Amino acid sequence: MSESTRYPRTQEIKGGAVSLDLMTPDMEAEVLTFAKTLDPHDLLFLRRDITQPKVLSAWSKQLETGEITSLIARSDGQMLGCTAVVRDERSWSPHVGELRVLVSPAGKERGLGRLLIQESFLIALSLKLQKLTAHMTVDQTSAINVFEEMGFKPEALLKDQVMDQAGEKHDIVILSHDVEGFQSQMQAYGMTDLY
């Protein structure tokens, strides 16, 4: 199933339904408003500060070129979360995608993060990616637990990799998942209609 036929759609989670849709460049202002509601510490794992309009403009351009595929989740018109599956076909790792997931405080503890990871995994399958990585600060234990429950494994620890606005350094953990192996398992069980 392609992204264009899978979205938009509605999914029930704890506390009510959320609508899932592919992010498009015209949603830049909405994403900026969403990003500014997040704890700055929750943004440290990103390579760039998405609270900056020029960074969101670059993201929008990458949506258009297909380097990034993003989902947004809304409830009652309010954005509760977003994802990005980032790939670089011009690199030495065109088979690897990086998964980025952001969930607002209103979306946490409702299973939204798990849903967004699952949906992004299906996107990775449709993009024929063989491996997904996810980066986060080591103190984001809830997020790390969700990723590990979904089959991601710790792969690397980068000491003092990012610096917050106060100048304090933080370690980043990189988790990864073998998408290709998962796809083989799904095919063995005859479950190819999900992607």
C-alpha cells in the first residue's frame, strides 16, 4: 500500500482518535507552531533546530525532493506529533533511513509515539530501506523503551554529542532496526498487504 492511498486516515489511540496525514510544504507554519510548544531538550537529537523558520524551509524542500517523508498527527485540529523518515540516496548509505519522531506533551502516554513509529516503519518498507536508525539523548528513557519494544537495538553511544542552549553537553544513543529482516519475516507469514 502506498503512502498516497494510506493517508489521510484516522486511528483510535488512548484518549480519542487522531488523524494521520502526509506532511506537505504548505504545513510549514503549523509545524513551526508545534515545534515551539516542545521542550527544547526534546529537540536535541535532531541535527538542526526546527524552531528556526529557515530549517523548516529546508525540510519542506526535502519533502518535495523525496529525501524526507513525514507524517503529522492531529486531534481536534491540533498537531500532536510528527515524524520524518530521512534518506540520502547520494550517500554511501542509500539503504539506511533515519527515523525522527516528535510528540507533544498532549500526545504522550496515549500510544501516539508507538503509532507514529509503526507508520514510519511501513513508510520505510515502501521506500525499500533496509535499515532504520533513531537518535535520542540517553535520558529520553521512555522513548528508548518504546523503540526497543518495537525491535530497535542500541548500536552506538556518542559522548557529549549535542549541546543545549545553556551550553551543557549531552550523550546521544543510536538505535537501529533491520527493516529488510522484518520484511522477510512479514513475507514468510503472508503479511505483505500492510505495505
